[in-house]
Amino acid sequence: MNSQNSMYYRNEFQKSELENLPIEDRNANWYYVHNSKRIGPVSAKEIYQLVKNGRLDSNSLVWRKGFKNWTKLSLTAFATITNNVPPVLGSEVNNSYVWWLAFLPIIGIVIENILSILLNKNISRLWLVTYILNSLFASADDRRLKEAGYNTDKLGSSWLIPVYLFKRAKLLNQSKSYAIVWCITFALITFSPSTILSNSILNLGYGDSILINSVKNSHIDGYPLKTLGEAIDGYIKDAKWTSFVDSDNNKYVNVEGIINYNGKPAKILLQYKVNTYNNTYSFNAMEIDGEPQSALLYMNLIKEMFNANSDISAAQNNTNDNAANTNVANNNIDNTTTNKENSGDNVANGEQQPYGTDEIYFKPYTNSKYGFYIEYPDYFSQKNLSVDGSGLQFVTGDNTTLKVYGENNIYQKDLETYYINDLKNIDGEIKYKALGDDWYVISWEDSSFIYYKKSFIGNGSINTFIFTYPKEQAAYYNDIVEYIEDSFKPGDLSMSH
């Protein structure tokens, strides 16, 4: 018997059963108890429908005028209805919704990855997509079972998908195949690296250009006439842009090509880390012929790119001559750092490091309490920032200051909370912001000064430096703050100190 014929016979059965009820029952206003609540008045026909949908059964309590007290439905004229209305056969129930549920672990994560890339949003913020889909399909199937005459209260909560699917199969005397498929798809998503799906989506062409364009179409402060992509493509020969996602779902953009380094052609790799949560990116790494290079060398290269004559660079890229000459060679930069330990909060008197062509020297400082390390220009004067050894302040005669300190995370707030609170409380124009795995950076300006703050956040403690310098000295200090940031290494953030 197909489902259409089955429903026809059920409707005819309902009509005859209602006509056989005593007139006082058929015309009465009825009340019933559900989840310890009195509900009504309802008609006899509605009582019948509630029985059919499984909301009421033979033990449900009902009352109408003329009854002395609440009475079980099986002791009323509805007794024949509770005994004789069968649910639709399990083989006749449509299983389309539960098969959608069975594959939702995979479908949901695919949709989340696509939206993450297309909308430039962090995938962890899109978990609600899968939750909503589960809710919609589970609710739809629950409603379908009730219409077929099944009491779905026996299935438990439809939000516990695997339990719901196994109990449903047993109730309808069906194969447990859809429940088993759900377990398999859930296991695949749980134990397979998320990068497989993310990279698969990128390889299909979804989001690859979006990630790359988020870097290519950006502008660097001080160079409003060129985008970063125009500068790179006009300077590096055969520049190839690609993107990928690592095992931690971090998204990167790589640029590979040829430059003339120390008078010889050399392969260069530039790598940027894209933060889709706040639509920003940051420089991550640079290699020349496979050798890692410093952030300072990268900054000098960027300056050369933006200051180069566009026509000359374009002409070089359109010929088979040697790649554009970056002239960034060594620039007297020593790419090593003076990682000499000091036993206390006094600054080490070890070897100083030259910076660029201006021969600025840096001194190392390691905080004995919180364990963080930073390098600062040697002409800065040292001042105590606190009496408990949490940090120091370094100052100059032009009101430039470097504050570096540690503090315990006594409020147990997470990285994102500190980041958002800082953005809300900063009094000035925010010029740059970035959020990493355990750190954030915010740079802002007021009428006189530029501020650059970086904080590492852990469950136990926080390490921070804030560099403040006059706006009119920006050309001088911009490179210095880049060097200081690159040297800043946190201590053990998992512990309080």
C-alpha cells in the first residue's frame, strides 16, 4: 500500500470514529495535560489528531464538563481511537531528511570553508551554519514522523543526532544505515586535518584569488599611488602568486620569482599570513635562494620596490634580461640577534648590533620575572617601570618611549577579549591592526604621536611592549619599531609569575 492510499484510509477511519463518539463527547470542549500543563479547550477532532500525532496516548489525562476529575484517555469514549489508529508503516516513511542529516558533518564543514574564504571570515565563527542545518533537518523529520502517527518522545532530543538516528531506525523497524553513515562522516571530519578540505576548496578555485587579492590590492602607508601587488609584479621577474592553508587552518599567500641579488640572479620567496577574521595580513617570511632573511631586509626591499621607476621595472619584466635589481644586498645588516641572557632586569652589556646604514646599535633586555626578551636602541635611557620587576621603560630626548612589561592574566580573559577591548578603548585613529594565534598588534595615532602596541596573551600571563614616537619622526622610527617587534620574544605565558 503506497503512502497516498494509506493516508486516504486513515482519514476515512478518522471520520467514522468521530461520528461514533457520543454526541456529548463529540461536541464538548476538551482539556488535556501535557508536560504538567493544562491545555485547552480543544475539540474532539483535535483530540483525535493529537492521538494520531503521538502527543496523547492511552495514559494521557483529559477532562470535559461532566467529568468529576481528570481521566485517562483509555477510560473515555476515545478508547477505541487510542487502540486502533496505527502509524504509517516504517517502509512507507520518507527518509530524505535523515539522509541529509547523515551527510551533514561533511556538508556542513564544506559550506563553512567556502563561506570562510568567500566572506573572509574565521571558520571558527561559522560553526553556527552546521548547527542551523542540523536543527532544520532534525525538526523537519520529527514533524514528518508525528504526521505519520509516531510518538517521537520515545526518540529523545532530536539535537543528539546519532542517538536520534539509531532510535528512529529501531522505532520504524528500518535499517540503521543512515545512523552508521553519520558516524563515519563525523569520524572523517573529526580525525582528518581541516587543511584537506580547505586546500581542496582552494584547488577548485574557490577563494584562491580572494586570498591573493587581499594582499595584492592593499596599500602600504606612505605609498598611496601603488598597491603592494603592483610594486611586487613590477619589480620581481615572473612573480607567481599562490595561496595555501596549513594544518592549523592558517591561510598564507606566497610570491615567488627572480631578483638580482649581489649581482647574480636569485630566487626569492615572500610569504604573507592572511587573517580572515579581521581582513588583515602580515609579513611572515622571506627567503632568498632558500635562506631565511630578516624583516629588516624585507622592509628595505619593499622600499626599493615602491621607489623604483614603474616604466623601467615593467620593461625589465617584459624582456629576458636579468631580473630587476633590488640593490638590497647586505645593507650592513647583521641578521643575528644578541640573545645573551642576563640574570636580572639590568640590560646586558654584550655585543651591540648595527642597524641599517645609520649604524644604530641595539642592546638586549631579558626580564627575569616574566622571561620575555627584547632589543632596544642603545641611546635610549633606562627607567624603572615598576617596583616589582615586571618591566622597564626606555626614553629619549624627543619624547620617544618604549615600555615593555609583563602582567599576570588575573581575569583569565582570552586573546580576542583583550584585542577587542583595546580597539574599543583606544583614543585615536587606528592605522593598523592584526590578530595572531597568541598575539595582537594595534597601531594608532593622535595629533602628535604614533603608538605601536604588541601583546602576547597566555592563560597565565601577558607580555606587552608599547612604542611611542613623534609623528614628524615617523620616517626615522618606522624601521626601528619593525626591528624591535621582530626581536620581541615572550616568556612562558602559560604560567603566572
